[in-house]
Amino acid sequence: MCNFFIGILQRFTTSTNEELTENRKQLQLSLQTLLGIKPMLAMCIVTNTILKYPLILVQTDLLNKIQNIKTIPIDLNSTIVLSLINSKRLELFIQSSEGPLWRIEKLCKMFSISENRACELLGSRPFLLTKDFNHLETYMKLFEDIGISKEDMLKDMWIFKYSESFLSKRFKILREQGVKKIKTWMIRCPEETLLKHIQRVTQNQNILGENSAAEYLSAKLDCTESVVNFIINKHKQLKTTSVLKLCQTIDFLYKYGFTSKQICGVPKILLHSTKTTEKRIKEL
């Protein structure tokens, strides 16, 4: 069916096979949907738009949605992503008292983004269709005050869904714990997860002192910092492994007679728990 879709679309477009197959996993479409591509192109929806948003092709009542969306005085290639919204919610949005254009322009101004990006946000984050803009602006100020950039907010818009009381409580925890670099996930995650992260960061700082992780581990493994950086880049999980755990694992391996050269030669062993490693050593 994917190959059939590619053949159909190639008849109507000049797209390359490589461009068309990029989204092939998402394009398990019926013949009726495939043939619906032609009227979309007739409405000046360009090929790149279809390739960018392949899921619009599987939307129920697509042509009626498009007729509603066309009432917004913006290029349809920018607004077509709104068809991802369910029909009832889209209709309410189009008929809202302030009008869809007002909300799109407010998002553009608020986040310094294009009309197309604003429509993408509305299409993927339905709560933004009705969210009070006074609240959004208040929240944005709160987030900016604690060092979260607009770019980071755009990547994680769910942080705007929380209540002010929840945010106040979470900000209080972050202040009391002395967290300087705040990430959006710290707002969304369970409190227990946040406190565990803060504990791990504190432990790392206590162990490292004035040293960087690479400096500390190079001394621990008796190798150069470039070797440590190579190992960490090769095994990405080590970037999120606590220094305390790495320190304990290295000491454990030294205890069983492993040399620093052997550890650096097979650094993946640092990802295993000491319990697992000890079990395998005993089996040998």
C-alpha cells in the first residue's frame, strides 16, 4: 500500500522517491484517502505540506475540515495542520468569539514564531485552543523569571497546563534545594523523581569538588581526559550515570583485580550493577 501511495503521489507531484518514502510508515492509507490527494493539491496545498504532515491524510471528514480552516485568512499550507484537531473541537475553535486568527497571532507574538509554527502548536496541544491568554502570559513570566527560555517552553508546552498553586509549590522546592539550572521536565516530573535527581547532583558535586567529571574519572582510571570523553561519547548512558555509582563500580572492579587498562578497554562494564558484575565473576 505504501508503494501504491508513492506511485499515486508521484503522478501528481515532482517529489523524489526518497522524499516520499521518508514517511512511509505513517502512510498505510486506503484507496479513498489516496485519491483524496488530488483535490487537496487542487486547493493549492503543496507536495511538501503533505509530506510534512502525512497524518492529515487519515483524518476523517478532511475536506469539511479544510473548508472550515480556509476561513482563516492565512495560507492554507500554514494552517492545514489544524485538521489534526477533531471535527467538533475545530469547529468550536473556528467559531470562537475572538476568532482563530486572533489566537494564532497572539501565539506568534508571545513566542516570536511563525503562523505555521503557531498552528502546529494548536494542532498538537489542544488545550491551547481555549487556554486563557492572561494565564499563558503570567506563566511565561514565571518561567522566564526562573531561567526557562522561550525555546525550551516551545519544546515542552505541557508545562502551561499546571495550576498556579502547583507551580508555586514546585518553584519553592527548586529554590530551597538550590537548583540553579532549571529544566522544564523538573516542573512536570513527580516530586519524588525531582528530589532523587537533586540528591544525585549534590552527591556528584561533593565527590567532584572543583574538578569536572572528565578530570575526576581520568584520575580514577589513570588515563587521559580524552580517553574518558571518548568512552562517555561512545556509551551515552554514562552521561546520566551518577559519579558516585561510577566511583563505586570502579573501586569494585579494582577490588577484584581488574586494571584501569582493562576497564578502559571494555568500558561497558561500568554500566552494569556491581551485583550483576559480581555474579558473573563468580560464575567464571
